[in-house]
Amino acid sequence: KNEVEQSPQNLTAQEGEFITINCSYSVGISALHWLQQHPGGGIVSLFMLSSGKKKHGRLIATINIQEKHSSLHITASHPRDSAVYICWMNRDDKIIFGKGTRLHILP
Amino acid sequence: KAGVTQTPRYLIKTRGQQVTLSCSPISGHRSVSWYQQTPGQGLQFLFEYFSETQRNKGNFPGRFSGRQFSNSRSEMNVSTLELGDSALYLCASRKTLVGGGANVLTFGAGSRLTVL
């Protein structure tokens, strides 16, 4: 079992819909990160979370350390949000990634 | 401020050959880490260098190696290439290994390797 589980694996939605991507992990961590990878391959760091919630534009990330769970939300989704979203964490000085969620927003 | 630069962006090799990829981190970043991304396995951690020392390593065979120079630039080498090594190889840099916002990774655009 992967130490970091993401769901769903694939998600297709209509423009304007509220999107939720989930990331669950099995060990205690100090922080969890979210990445966005566009179709061309470029990766951008979105959030680093130790507790609570962070917001950047239409993106909101939350983490519950006790539940070992984090969510990434996109409000008023847009076709340009179409990308792969990946969560990752540090464990024993190694970096462990979720398998990613492929999001496709239809116009 | 210049981002993380990876070269070459694309390359084609044949089985048995070796390949060297280069990564120049953001100025001031002392950590460089390498990743392999394939459609089947997703992103996987290869290794991380900090101040010219390999700090940790993922579960890859010894054919995958790297080094870091005094200017923090890093190279990754794959010897005796196999078909399964075809992948996007990404590097990322960060200021330090642990702690606060300095822990955020900045990724390069990647080097896409095709092994024939």
C-alpha cells in the first residue's frame, strides 16, 4: 500500500464546478505539499501545509493532521485548471508522492 | 531570478548506452533532488544532494547515480540504459532540506529521455 493515497485518480467536470481532490497518508508528518503539473510537464508548487487551511486565488488546501488527510479544492473551476495535481510529503528524508489526480475541466 | 534549468530537454538513446542529465538550481538553493516520472509509476524520488553530498536515495538500481558540484549544479547519470528507463526526468531545488517555506521545491521543466 502506498504511503500516500490520492483520490480520485481521474476527474472530469464542467467549467464552474467545485472540485475536491483528496490525499491521505499513513504516517505522521510535519508538512504536506501540493503540486500542479500541466500537460507540457511543468510542475508548480501550490501549497505547503502544516495545519489548518491555506488559500491562493481559487485554490484552497486544508489539512487535518490527526485524521492524516488533506484536501485541495478549486472553486469556480476553469479549463485552464486542467492538470495533474500531486500531493507529496517528506518521510525519513525521502520524498514520497501520491499517484496524482488528473483533472479535466470541460468548457 | 532564473528558475531551475535542466539540459537537455529531449534526448534519444539506445539500449546499453549511458546518459548524463544536468540541473542548475535557483541561485542560493543548496539542495537538488532528482525524480523519474513515467505514466505507470507516476513521480518517483531518485536522490537528493545537499552541499555536494547525497543525503538520501530512493529505490532505484545502482545504474542511477548523481553528483553535485560546489556551485550546487547537479548531474544525473544512468548507465546501461534499458527500455524501461524511458521517462521524464525532473530535478528540483530548495534552499535547505527541512523547515518552513524554504522546504518548498522549485522544479525544472524536465529532460525527456527515450530509450530505443
